[in-house]
Amino acid sequence: MDRLSKVKPFIVMDVLRDASKYKDTIHFEIGEPDTEPPPKVWEYIEKAVKEKLNYYTEALGLIELREKIAKFYWDKYRVDISPSRIALTVGTSGAFLVAYLILLNSGDRLALTDPSYPCYKNFSYLLNIEPVFIPIDKSTNYQLTVDKLKDYKDIKALQITSPSNPIGNVYSGEVLKKLVEYCEENSIYFISDEIYHGLVYDGKEHTALEFSDKSIVINGFSKYFSMPGFRLGWIILPEELIRKAEIVLQNVFISPPTLSQYGALGAFDYKYLDKIKNLYKERREFLYRELSEIFDIDAKPEGAFYIWANIEKYSDNSFKFSKEILENIHVAITPGVDFGSNNTDKYIRFAYTRNIEHLREGVNRLKEYLLRK
């Protein structure tokens, strides 16, 4: 079978394209920060441009930036990571590709939660890896537990996301620790997507590296650092896997974008980043309160910038519902079916990546329209 036949469209990008037809669209669909990166990012890029730093870096990326990322893990989690274990990638998408290529062979089974970020499974299909979907729901706060994982055999790797897309839930330290330990005991690679770390509003996020040096951790500059268009991520690997990753990176990407790497040297401004986090927290409070009046919401999101809303009182088809809302009132939302098949027809995802005035206009349109139905 043609491996591309299984790869589905990334629906949110289709919604974004269709939303561009209307000048007055309210955007709840795309998980792209509208906030500015820390000011020094621009200063570092301007300096790099003036110095005409237009060359390939080494495949693993600038050592100065890898050192700053290592310091980030000590500052934030008190985890000591050698810069030699860090590889910079073309976005986190590049990191997923590297991880799957070096950990999994054709036909190997990769466990994913359902719902989860859609590109995971599509990367699997491109590489002839078999994704295994494990349903999660509000009974465990959308966290995969060891008891549930035990039901699935011959798993070569497990990938989880915390805070998650599309739910916004955060794995507790206890659940994360048990998953990491179970995977180690059963020779399962543990991959932790931590791209929304830093954007946690209730409690504290934990990196999988707190519980094992064998964990494979993926993060990047798109979300917390407000640098989506820079296309720069990173992957942290055990020492014995770094050379394999380097060989893949040399051949597939040569190196990450040079100017983006220099810009990212100025990204670690925690005082500024705290202001950004508080801004998103305000948006969450507003949108959660307003949407709760018209939708059932399983749980208040603890992190990221999404709300997972149940639409059963209006529709049993999230794709048709999202299309109807866009065409009739020009409000763009992402249908739940983009994220899996586990009851996802009953849900839609809202992103609060625009200012509160924009969010308020969208909510008002929704209330007026849905109350007429």
C-alpha cells in the first residue's frame, strides 16, 4: 500500500486557508502565538545579519545555544543536562522525525494517545511505523496511565504530550514518573513532547528528564518563546543516541536555520516570558468562563492555550459543525476529528492565541448564533 494513502490532511491548516476567504474572521483555530518574542531575539538577529552570518552551523546546532538550553533545564527543573546531548532541529517537527527514524524501524509500534496532535500519526505513516491509539478521557484528566498502557503489547515507543494539544491538561509528576519507569522496565522508548512547557497556569509541569536520563525530550521555540516562524526546536537524547541523530540531521537538514539559532540566543528572558504567560492565563480565564455558558467543558485547561469543548447539545459531527460556524458567522474553530477518533466528533478545539477583544467578538457571535438554533 502507498504509505501516503494513510496520511490525512492537517485539518486546522485547511480551516485556516478557508478562513482567509472572509475579512472579518475570528480566529480560534490556529495554535500560533500572536505575542512578540523577547526583545533580545531581534537584537541578536540584527547583529547576525550585520555580521553576514550566512553559513551552515554544525548539524547539531550552535554550541552556544545548546549550552543555553542546558542551562534552561537547570534553571527551570534543576536537571543537569550536558549540551552534548542536545540537538537543534528544524522545528519540533524535525525533532519528531529524528526521534522516529533513530528509534523505530518499519513495522514497529508507536503508542499514541487518542486524542493527540495529528502530525504524530502522519509521521508514523510516512515512515511505515504502526501507530497504536490508546483512548484517554476525562476519567483520568486525559492522562494515559500505566494500567491502560499495560493492555497494549509489543510497543516499541510511547509518546505523550504535556501540557497537551488539544486538551491543555498537564501530567502530574506521579503519573509521569510511573509511565517513565514502566517504559524503562519494559524496554519501551519514552518520548515526551514538552513544547508547551512554560505555559502552565495551575500547578507545575515536570520534564520526563526528572525521572530518567533515558527519556527522549522534545521542545522548541514556537510556543513559550513566541517564535513560530523561526522553525527551531530541540531534542534531548541519551548520549548513545546522539551520533545516530547527528547522522540523520546531516543528511536530511544539514543544519538548523542559522539566523534562527542566533536569534534564539536572546530568547531566555524569564522576566519577559512570565509576562507572556500571565497574558495567556488572563485569556484562558476569560474564554473558559464565556465558553462554559454555551458548551460543556470536561476540565479547565491547566496549560498550553487550548480549550476542548463538547458540542453534543448542538451536533454529533464536529467537522460539519465547524464548517457551518465558519460559513455562517465567520468564526474559525478546529474540529475534534483532527485529533483522533475517540469521541472526537463530539468536540471542537478553541485556541486563545489572540487578544481578549478578538476572543470576545468570537464568543458573542457564537452565543447569538447558537441560541437561535
